Amino acid sequence: MLARDLFHMIGLHRQGLQKKQEILGRLVDSGAELFAMMAALSYSASSRAPANAVELADLFFRQSRRRINAMHRAIYCNDDVSAYRTARKVLDGEYPWLDDNIVSTWRREE
């Protein structure tokens, strides 16, 4: 699934894919989950693993599959464009009340 998603995104965005950081992040996170799953599988199958390591690996796999499925869905159905537009507006000062009410509380008083 990861390879298919990657090749689909390459075909869809071509050279512009490097600008799609949210999509790339989801693809990288999916790959990291797969790596962690394989590490857990390898350890639980090794001779040095305790007898109940398979039970923990099974739980980890169930949770990891859910995370991977969520990332897969988010590759194709997300709010990235809207989030980018809103972030630009925040940086351009279109939400001055954020600076007055939220950001000001983080500033160190002198």
C-alpha cells in the first residue's frame, strides 16, 4: 500500500511533490510504522524473546495497522490546502486577536 501511494503521489504531483510536505510526512510516517512492525516481528520470533512477546507484538500490530490506515486515508482526504491558506492568513496578520490574546501570554515580561 505504501509503495502504491508513493507512486500515485509522484504521478499526481510530479516535481511539485517536494512542496507537499504534509503528504510526504504521512508517507514517511507510514514507512516508519512498517519498520517498527518488522522490528517487533523479528524480535518476537527470535529465540531470545520471552514466550509472551508474541502477545505484545500482536497488540502492537493491531494498533499500528490502525495508525497506517488513518495515514493512508489522510493522504487522499485531508484539509492541507485549507490549513495552508489559514496559516498564511495568520502569518499575514489577518488574525490580530491571536497576537493580543494567545501569543502575548507566551512573551516574557520585562
